[in-house]
Amino acid sequence: MTATMAKAMDAFAPSLPLAVAYSGGADSTALLVACHEKWPGQVSAIHVHHGIQAAADDFESHCRSFCLRLNVPLHVNRVDGRHAPGQSPEDAARLARYQSFSALSYDGCANTAIKNIAIAQHADDQIETILLALSRGSGLPGLSAMPAAWVKFGISYYRPLLNVRASDIRSWLIERKHRWVEDPTNADEKYTRNRIRARLLPALEATFPQFRETFARSALHAAQGQSVLNEVAEQDCLALGTPPSIVAIQGLSRARQANVLRFWLRKSYAAVPSTAQMNELLDQISACTTRGHKIRIKVAQGYVERRGAHLDWYNP
């Protein structure tokens, strides 16, 4: 059974003071109100103005008015949310938001620097993330979907509503007579997430009424499995050395080679190889039996190369 707003907020115990990522939409409005009610005087709001919609100024105006009524401090940060060639608009906006959050965490005044941020993603968002991962052929990291809490660049992030349905959030707001704004892009089905929301979620609801809970359970199992793989990779990295020895890599099974190489590339260089790139790299490692054998494989924005007895990655 999915959690109610009250149950989710009862279980939410972040470090304080807390900032809420506030767009003005229903989900972030509910989270801001609930956090303000639970920790009055300890909660602020962050609104990121992406500058890519005609309605963006109206969103900001609504957020300012709403926070003024709640007596909640509001930080507004204007960013360039336009996407680069080959980048999806959603990814560009998400990256701009997190860069904005990071900038606020390094405020020159210790009293206003933000170190704890709550984000209003909910159970339906989690399902959309899992379905997107499946559609892309993702491995365990993708199928693990969104974590409820994590730390990045010194900021603690929280998603307390991951077990709450979108419809329950709106019902909670309506009962309290709070207003929110509707982002017109949320109904635009040129975006994959919106098509999933409009077409797949109703079909899943009709066929598997408990799909939110069962899908979330599968994501938890995937996350637990990935945690074990990370522990194995940590041990293998120590054994292989830095940079990793090719002969030592060859002593592992192919699946274990892929696991440790993905871990090394991600941890050391934030480079994530595709399945095709990893398979080519593993084939080259297997064939590397002579001193003159060269390895140079495109991985992410750079290349994995053989340098003497070891592998290295560089971005030209």
C-alpha cells in the first residue's frame, strides 16, 4: 500500500535547517507546506527560473507570493536551462537545477548556505524512472531508480514522497485549499515521461493495481544488488592497482571485469561506457597477449588506452 502524505512526513527526519526545491507545482507545494508545518522557522524554499518558458516569470511570481503568505524565505536562482545538441531538454533542466543547488550551498554567509534539500518526486515519478530505464536497456544502477536520500558535493538530498501517489498529493493540497501552478509542458506528449504518465500508467493501474508497490520493491532489490557489486568492485580495484593492471584484469571472469571497469571509470573519471563500448573493451583486453597489442576504445567523452602494462582513460 502506498504511503499517505501524513505517513511519509512522519517518517521524514532530515538534518535542519532544510530547503525545499519549489517549482510552484502541486508536488513541491505540498512538500513545502508539509515541511513548514512540521519545522516552522527551519524551512526555506529554492526556486530555479530556467528561462526556457514564456510562463517562467509567472511561475516565479506565484512562488514569491505563496512563500510570502507562508512566511517562508525564498531563494530564486536564474539559470540558462537550454539544452545542448544531443542533450534532452529534461536532462539540461535537471543539470541546471543541481548546479543551482550546488551554488547556493557555497553562499559566502554561513547562516544562509544551504546544506539540506528536499525534492518532491513521488511514487509515479519513480515508476516513470523505472520504465525509462527498462526502455533504454539499463543495468542495475538504472533499474534502482531514484534513491530516497543521498549526498553530493556536500549537500544532503532527500526525496520523502517517493512512496506517495501523485493523486494523493493533490488531494492533500485540495483539502487544505492551497493553490499551485500547472506547468503546460507536463501535458506535452513529445516528452517521453509525459507519454508514460498519460498512456502507460493508466494501463498499468488497470492491469496491475499494485504496480507502484511491486515496481518499487523491484527497484529496491536492484539497488541492493548494485550495492553488493560495488563492494566487490572496491575489493577488485585494490587488487588491480591504480591504474589497473591488464594482466590482473585478465585473471577475473568477464562479468567481474565489466563490473570493476565500470566502477573504476565512473569513480575516477565520471565516465560511463555504453554496453557496446564495454564489450569492445573486454574483447581487446582478452586479445591483449603481446607487448605490441594496442588498446584505444572510445568511452564516454574520452578514450581507454593501454599504457605499458596498465589501462588508462583520458579526455583529449
